[in-house]
Amino acid sequence: MSVSATVKALTPPDLVARKGKEKIACLTAYTTPMARLVDRHCDLILVGDSVGMVVHGLPNTLGVTMDMMMMHGKAVMRGAERTLVVVDMPFGSYEAAPVTAFENAARLMAETGCGAVKLEGGVEMAGTVEFLASRGIPVMAHIGLVPQRVQSFGGYKVQGRGAGREKIAADARAVADAGAFAVVLEKVIEPLARDITAEISVPTIGIGASPACDGQILVIDDILGVFTDFQPKFVRRYAQLGNDAEAAISAYAADVREGRFPAAEHCFVESRNKT
């Protein structure tokens, strides 16, 4: 038996058991090579619908389709061995009715082999979360700033200030009580994210929330500096690969135009041992 065949992937209960004991490191990934890199170091890979903006150049996540999530989910699963892989349910695939959400979530899991799905929404989606969880679909919930509803939010605004505080807290309680195994808190004010983390019994995963969250997630292209159009306040760049890539591409193009590439060592010669 190969070493890789003995690797046991993390499961939702494994991550729930870490709450309050061990921080959970999460990143997005959309391709097999990147999934292999993330898999060596992180606990959870999210195949986020952010793929629409990061890979496909869409203005937001609303144009992402089930077929796109299927394709990228399968690609990531080919590169992941030990991480829990969660695939986003795209806009329009789960809001209409719990049974519709189940049909689409079951298809995502069956065809990609992922370990869980993620959907956006709080109190209004609690019934759907319960419907899925009770039928064997592990659900990661996503509250606070929910990108699929950015139009109704009036933009990518910080959540939980003033009168919005209790709504976010109620959303967290609702989805946790409904059976979500984890809750993403996006762009939620720090004190509120800290309080929610202390209150609910499942892990919170912060993105622009609080260091007190049980785990953190960022978009892989943001931390690597591949996406360079802008840098959100909550992102720390750990590399500047976009700049390095542009420099490499520029050097390659110059070498081609000046005849420096290919050189002799990149060419094939006629065989000396003809038969």
C-alpha cells in the first residue's frame, strides 16, 4: 500500500473537535497544483465561488454556475489528500427551497467527492441548513458580509455595527443550532466576532473578523500577491508573485524578440546513431 493511500482526510467532526483547542488554517484553491500545495499545510480548502472573480474575471460571484463549481471542485479534489475540501454552492442553487438545495448539494458532493458544502445566509437559511444536515450533507454556513447578496448590502461594507449587531449574532446562533459544523464570519466587527466565537458551539472561521475566531480563511491569490488590483484591509500578503510573474514574462518576451531564447541548449540535434 502506498503512503498516500494511508492518508486520512480531515472531516467536519474533526474540525468541530478543535474548537477552543487548536486554530484551524483555511485557504481557497481552485486548481490541482495549488490544492497540492495548500494540502500540505492547511486543514481546510474552500473551493470558493470567488473563483468567478479570481480565475474567470467576473465582476462578482453572481455569475458563477454549478458547472464551474463542479469543474473546480473536481480539480481540487485531485490534489487534496488530508484537508477537508468544502465547495461553495453558487447563487441560485439553494435559496428557492430546502429540497432544491439538497438536490444540488448532493450532486456537488457525489460528483466532486468533496467533504462538505458552504452556503450563505443566517436566520433565513437555518431551515435549509437543518434540512441538509439531517440528510447527511455537512454544511458550513457563511454570515456577515455575504458576497452573493452584495447588491442588497449596497457594497462590500463592514457588518455588525449599531443596529446590525444583534442580527449577525442571531444569524450565528440560528445556523449553529440548525446543524452547521462551522460558521464563516466575513467582515464582521472584531468585538462581535469574538463574542459569537465564545457563544456558539461550532468553530467560527474569520475573514476580516477577529483573531479570536477558531480559524481563519483568505483567498489564495490575495496572500500570494497574484491578484493585485487592490488589497482588502483584512489581507496580509505573504508573497508578491504577481510582480515576479510580470517580471518573468517581460524578460521572456524580450529574450524572444532579441533572439536570446531559445538558445542551443534548448534545441534538439540530429541523432549520431542512425539505424
